[in-house]
Amino acid sequence: MKHSLVTIANLTKEKIEYLVEMAQEFEKYPNRKILEGKVLATLFFEPSTRTRLSFETAANRLGARVIGFTDPKVTSSTKGETLKDTIIMVGGYADIIVMRHYLEGAALYASEVAPVPVVNAGDGANQHPTQTMLDLYSIYKTQGTLENLNIHLVGDLKYGRTVHSLLMAMRHFNPTFHFIAPKELAMPEEYKQYCREHGIKFVEHEDFNEDIISQADILYMTRVQRERFTDLMEYERVKDVYVLKAAMLEKAKENMRILHPLPRVNEIAYDVDEDPHAYYFQQAKNGLYAREAIICDALGLTIEDVRNDKTIIL
């Protein structure tokens, strides 16, 4: 059965584990022709590097063709075409639509009017469910489990859609979250209320130091997103509040891994790149396998279809 992926909040524990398992199958053999004859449309109304390229690479490695745009200025939306008309029109050309949009709720709306499955590649400061799936896959790969982990979220917790989505996804796995942010970028009250309603343990900090890092299984760094600020003075005040340096990792657990949805600006110093705790570039690579799984699942292919696939290219 074909279906859209708009929010991580709707995924059951079993579905998350299923997609992680499917991503493992694609990591074993990422090159196939299982989607030969299919067309994937990427509609990016907001800039992207990793998300767009990993979706397009995933489609290409699975034998599908890719159409789409990276700049809405070259589309008929500049002539006044509505999002609804754009989605219906593209849905007539493609088998699946991957969309990033600057408006919260745009992906849900697109999924309601589209004749084909829609995958949300980020809608404003709201959700980024495919990033969350690659985050979950990265956590599983590095920790061997998703259960009972200390996850430290650092930086822009107000506008960071990746941390909002991760919070919702981890509700099934008994995490303890540490929210580390300046007051201006603290985790919004609605997400703290979500934690309370779902029995998710959390602690808030404004300090960011070796002792706090020493408790983490996952240290999830985020960029302070200039594009979300209406007051640039406020951005300048908070942009470099937390900078992770290699010297701060001396007390870190051996199993601890540093994640970051990228791009980074100043929040992770370059001397961290050589540290064995650094995992953000491998995390980005995991996006290929996670998104191969997401595309196939959205198009109605099962894990058994993947395991029985005879189109593998070695």
C-alpha cells in the first residue's frame, strides 16, 4: 500500500524499527534496479544540500528517474500558481513527491491533495521526518539499541525541526533528554508538554561543559538558524553561545557519538572531526540508506520485496 510520510508523530514503534531494518538491507546493497520505471519529483521551495542530494542519489541508485526544482523562482509559483495546483500537476508526472517548504503544514496539505505519496523533506520549523529516520538509524548503528539512552540536544531547540521530530520519534524508547540551550532558543513549551504527556524524561540546562557531556550517549548538536530569526541582533547574540571543542570530550563515554544534521557553522570546532566520537559525516551518509527505505516504503514495497530483489548491482 502506498502512503505519505508527513510527520514522525504518526509512526508506531514497530514501523520505526521496520524502517531501520529496511535501511540495514539497503546499506548491504545500495545499488539496485528495484524502482526502474518509477519517477521521483523533488520540489524544494527552500534551499537544501544533503536532503535533496541524498533523495536524488537514493532514487538514482534504485533505478528511478528524478525530476523537480531547487529554486521556486523558476516555477509557475512566481506567476501565482497555487501549491495545490503545483502538487496536482506534478503528481500527474511522478510516482512520488519529495517536498521541502518554508511554511509549517505545507507537507500535510500537499499529501491531502496529491494523487501520489508525498514525503516531507522539511516544512518550516515544524517537522523533518526523513532526517529523523536517518538520525534513528545512526543512533541504532552506534549504540546497538534505541532503548534507554541519554540524548543531549544542544543549541537551537526553538526553531530546530530536527530536534522536534527526534523528540517525538524517541517517545517509544524510554529516553532521557537533556535540553541545552540559551533562554532565547529553549525547547518550546508545546514540546515540553508533549514530553510530559508521553512520559518522556527531560532536564533543561543553560550550561554546556565537560561534566554535562560526560552523561551523554548521543550528543546532538544543532546550528543556530539565521534564516528563522526576524531580529538579526538576537541572532548575533546567541549564534556562538555553544561551541563544541575536542578538549571538552575528555570525560565522554566511549560509546558516545556526536550527531549534527548539518550544515555546521561554528558550533563544532574542526578539531572535533578527528575525534572517535565524531559521527556527523557518517550520519549524513546514512541518509542514503534511510531514504532508500523511505522511498520504497512510500511506494508500497515491503522489506520482503527488498530481501527478494534480484536486481542488485554489485
